Amino acid sequence: MLRAFGVDGARPVLLSGGRELTWRADTVVLRPHDGAAVTDWRAEVLAELEHSPAFRTPRPVPTSEGSWRAGAWEALEWVPGQADPTRVADVIAAGTAFHEAIAHLDRPAFLDHADDAWSRADGMAWGTAPLPRHPALDRLGAAFRPVRSPSQLVHRDLLGNVLFADGQPPTVIDWPPSWRPAGFGAAIAAVDAVCWHGYPVDAVGALGDGIAEWAQLLVRALAFRIATLQLLDAWDPATAHRHGPVVDALV
């Protein structure tokens, strides 16, 4: 695999995050890919995506044979920086710039076949499947109202996947694509910041300045996160303690 991506002389170093499956080898980051359809599509997009002073993304690295995959692996250029989930407004600003840059893209067909817990929970939060029966989700589901903002491709896990480095634009990494209103990505980042990083819930409204239907996007973002935890069988008393006050505030 190292030879395929041109770094056979490098010593791989395990990186933090990335489900403990992501490695750096010299100037390349290697990680298990997400399947041929999504990996090749995303690589083609990111290889040509125009960056700006507001954001950048790592460029995908092809194999010596010109493929975006080698066995079960894909590669991207290594970009310096660190995630900082306390910089919520900066994460949302980078995500907004990223979403503007990809707003012209068509909906990829592989989204119709996504069946992981996150994709299933995404559908539940938008009414294409019933939410799991749970008091918190019952309350959030009752608060759902129609959302009229147009859908486009979005990044639905921004908060821990924007890297900051001095003198460089924020770097958006690890893009799990979804087809929702652009503000949904920002709303997920906001509820993640409140539930997991101590961001004050009464300050969440200001994060959505300029984002249409912000209150409703927050409700659906929290439903998405709680439904995902339910599907992963990861809901426990500590998790309930983190999410319960946010449900109270949003509904």
C-alpha cells in the first residue's frame, strides 16, 4: 500500500483521531476508504475544488497507476493543523465557505444506498424513516416543522474536522456527504459544541446569524445526533445527561 502511493520509504505513524485507523507516511495521510463509489467521487471533487482564504481541503493522492484507491486504502496530502472544537464560530465560518464552494454539485447516486448508522439517522431527522422510540426523540420529532431551504451537498461532521494552523486557511477534512440544507452542517457543529464541549446553549442562537430556519435546523441536528447514538447502542446515563438540557432548550 505504501509503495502504491509513492511513500514506500516512509515509516507510518498512527495519528490521533480517525478511529485510530489513520496514518501519516511522510507527506501523505493514509486511511481506510469508504467504498469505491463515494471514495472515487469525493476524490474527483476534492482534486479540482477551488480553495479560498476562508477554507482549504487536503488534495487526494493517486496511486502510481492513477487510481484513488489501493486495496482498502485511500491517501490524501498531509496538511498541518489541529482541530479546536472550542472555536465553534470559526468552524462554522469555514464550513459555510466550503458549502458555498460545493453548492453547484449534483446529488450523487450513492447517497441512495448509504446504510450506515449516520446515514440512517440523517434520514430519520428529515422524515424519510421513523425516529427510534425514545422520550427525547419523541419531543424533538414533535417540534419538527417544514424546512423550505434548498438542499445541497453538506459536511455533517464539521466540529472535529476543521484544522487550524497559524497563517493558513482552516482545513476541512474527513467529509461525510449528505444532501440537506447548507445550514444543517453548521447546526450539527453547534449542537455538538453544546453537548460535548461546554458551549453555552443560550449562545447557540447567535451562531446561526444569517442562516435561514436556524431554530428548526438545530432541532433536526440534535435529533440526528441522538438517533445516531441510539442506532449505535451508545446511549447511556452520561450521554443522556449531556443531551437532555439541550433538548429542553430547543423545544
